[in-house]
Amino acid sequence: MDRLTAMQVFVEVAERGSLTQAGDALEMSRAMVSRYLESAERWLGARLLQRTTRRVSLTEAGAAALQRCRQMLELVRETEAAAGAQRLAPRGRLRVTASASLAQAKLAAAMAAFLALHPDCEVELVVLERAVNLVEERIDLAVRISNQLDAHLVARPLGRFSSVLCAAPAYLDAAPPLVQPQDLAQHRCVTHAYVNRDDYALQDREGRWLRVPVRSVLQSNDAGVMRSAVLAGAGLAILPDYLVEEDLQLGRLRRVLTGHEPESHGIHGVYLSRQYQPLALRLLLDFLAQRFSGAGA
């Protein structure tokens, strides 16, 4: 059987999780879908999918083969376009993951704008507060906030954002004065479970860094939860500026120690390979870099 079609069928089933839905999308009977899957498994010499009456899931071999099949199908499309068969337009589904706060504050709107430009594309935005294995979880793009990425990852810088040390006015009015960094020892703090939990790194106007121990009374792995706690008067917190911009403008939160700024962080697009990227992924990376550059994300 046609290996190219077999790859297309395998990718469609893996993405939709259903032989029936894949058949509908490809205008192919369920029996024909099964035959192409069996052909792909014989060709690759491994079982690609676990099939039950209720669901279809990738095997370990299937997860490894899926990205390569996607790349090969995209290469075929680009080759056809280069040969003048047709003008190549980005299409297909991308699985993108990011933290909840970044997804809600920035990425949801960014994806809507991207899809308006490229109506043949689809995006599944997976919200997670942990680093994921891109192969095992079939992720095309992870948008990560960090200044220390794994050297083995393929990453593209997309932009930077600043952080803000802030608190609710009601908390500040009732708390001890906060004039210099050492005064933080007298305050309650809401901290991230993985970053700045025990101390704050602050930079003064001369560029000197200072680490100040803090008393963390509440921790969370989600910046949105931290923001809600700070708005409720739980204490001080370092929060992304994109998350609290409106709160600061409306006076719901107040910046403190403005002469000592928290560390800024980079936003990176992390993906599996620089070679044979789907056109949709390349365009999304370009779009996000343009959207985030100089905008504080």
C-alpha cells in the first residue's frame, strides 16, 4: 500500500484519537483506515497504536514515529510547492504548551490572531505548570519562561518580560514600613513553589544585585493563584508584569521598592528539531517572536 498515505492515516489517527474520526477527515472507510495502519506498522516493524473499543493511544514506538511522519509529510508538501504543484499554505494542527498565567494573559489572544491569519491551521493549547517531554506528550512547541534552559533543547528566544514586587494597598497600609530591601524580613510573602521561595534577588539602580531572605507564608506553582492571594491581602509577591499590569493601573496592587527591581526573564519557544519543521510551526514561531519582541510579553 502507499506508504505516504499510510503515514498520513497514522498521523490523522494519532491526532484525533479515533479511527472513525480520521476516516471522516480523510474521506476513507474505517476498514481502509485500519488497513493503512497495519501497513504502516508492517513497514516500520513496530506496533504504533494501542487500540481498544473506547480509545486509541500511542505506543512508545508510535510516539517516536509520529514526529518523523509529520516532518516527512510536511517535506512532501513543501517539495510539491517548490515544484510548482501548488502554492504552499500552512495547515495542520499544532500542540502548544505553556503555563496557565502566560496562556491566559498572552497566548490565548496570540493564538486567536495567528489563526485568523492562517485559517487552515489548528492549535491545541495545553496548559501545564511543569516541563514536559515533547516526544512523549506529542508537543510541537513549548513556550517556556526561564533564564536557564536545558542545553540539549532546541529553543528560540521570543522575548522578555519584567517582574514586579507588589502588594495590595490594604496589606501595605496595615504592614510595617517598607523603605529598603532589608525591611522585607518584617513582611509576609507569597512565593512561587519553584522560584524565589526563600529569598528575592533584587537589582538596584547601579546594577548591583542583592539577595534578601523572605518569610514565605504561602506558596503556589501558579502565578495566577499567587496574584489572587496577593489581591486578597496575603502579602508581597514578585509577579510577571503582563499578569498585573491592569491591577497596577487601577490601583488594586501597588509596586514597592521601586529602586530595586526583580530579575527579568526570557520567553523561549522550545521544539524538537530545527530540520524539517512544519511550515505552520515556523510561521507560529515567527509570529510569536514579532508579537513578544519589545512588548514585555
